Amino acid sequence: MSRLQAEEETQKAFGWAARDSSGILSPFHFTRRVTGDNDITIKILYCGICHSDLHIARNDFGFAIYPVVPGHEIVGVVTQVGKKVARFKVGDKAGVGCLIGSCGKCENCQDDMESYCSKTVYTYTIFDDGGANNYGGYSDVYVVNEHFAIRIPDNLSLGGGAPLLCAGITVFSPMKYFGLDKAGMHLGVVGLGGLGHLAVKFAKAFGMKVTVISTSPSKHHEAIEQLKADSFIVSHDMKQMEVHEEQYTRSFLSKVHSIPLLVFLFDLAGCDWHHERYHRHCRCSSSSKATA
């Protein structure tokens, strides 16, 4: 392929990249593919900062491919659409989360569970089908297959919508899947970090009673006054923990907690917990309290 042909099949982009495990970001010029038949091109206006971005920029997980342009909570405006695109038009608000590709053929893909596909393609630092490094949303433009893009409603601010594409869906999806979305239910949210505070907001919107369980007494004001949780427990206060045994159904761990102590807070109908750092779910029930 000639240099001219290569340039015709790419478009210029600018972002901020980490060049090594220091994680320090610096200006970075690179190219993205041109808009394909099933693609949309998004002018990025906002990108959320997820703690996973910091981990990958610093190679904490061991699979960073440098240079790394982080960012998987991408929102912006569609500037180009491929000729086969049906769900978007130029000018639409669109978002991209942490997943941008899969095989499309396996059972998981057919069930709209692409995140479980063995050929999942992530938003950045994992090689795509063309063998090029994927660069993320700390940049000015993104090209993605429309199947993996999300319409952003007009009544949702772009800046406010960005965190919903990772932290938001990470709590919303299991809450809906496990039926933790019913008015009157009592929800326990362990950890008031990026995921936890959104879990509280979703739960209150569902009409649930919410108790925040935290290692940090300083989170009391945020939980009660700002997020309108109904009660607050400091998890290393044994008296508070004993009073509230077997009342809650959900946790989002952002710090180290004693799991055995937390399990006794859940009722026998079952629980579901998610660790923010390791993105791991655990489903508990009356017959087995540690079924992964």
C-alpha cells in the first residue's frame, strides 16, 4: 500500500497519551480509520475519567500497550455516518462505553451479551481486527461500529452522561438483572465511590430505601445530605453493624472491607456484590452465600 493510499484510509486525530508506566499524559498525534459502511464518527466533547484508566495508563493490570490513550466514557456529536448506518444521523448525540467489538456470531453475542464474547474488543489498548492499537476517548474524534454506540437523549447533558457509560451501567445492569429496582426494597450500598454514589442515585430514583455502608465517617454528609440516602453505617463500628444485620441486598466495594461481616447484613433472599477495583460480581443466596 502506498503512503497516499494509507492516508486516504485514515483520518488525523489528537489526544493525550501515556508513553510508559509512569502514567503521565502528554500530547499525542495519531490516526484513526475512516468511517466504514457500518461506522459512525464522533466528535468527542466529553470523556469521563474512570479509575481503570489510571490503572491501565500505569500498567497496573499488566496488559497496557504503549502509547496508551485512555478513556472509555465517551460522549459527543456524530459528524459522519457510513452508508449502511441506520440508527444515527449527523448531528445526533452519541456515546461509547468500554466495548467496541465482538464476533457477533456466538451465543453470547446473539443474546446481546457481547461482553462475554471470547473475541471482545475494548475501547483502547487492545488490538483491533486490523492489528492497530486502539486509542481511547482522551482525544478529539472516535470511530466506532454503530452497534456499539449509544444514543444520548436530548434531555441528558453530555458531561453528566459520560460517567453513565461505565460506572453507571456497571451498577444499573446488575440492579435490573437481579430485580433490585423495586420501590420499597431496602438496598445496602457498600462503598461510596464512583459506582456506589450512582447506585444510591439509581436506587432513590427507583423509590428504594438506601443505607450506605462505608469505612469513611467523612462520607456521611455526602450520603445523607447530597445523595439523600436514608441511613449511614461505618463498617468498622461493630455496634452499628450488629444493629443492621440481615437487612440489605447490594454492595459496591471501593475499599477493603471484611466480607464475612458484610455477608451477615444481607437477607436470606439473596445478595449481589460488586468490587469496584476488580470488577467482579458475586451472587449470594440462602443455599450458597459465595457463588461467583
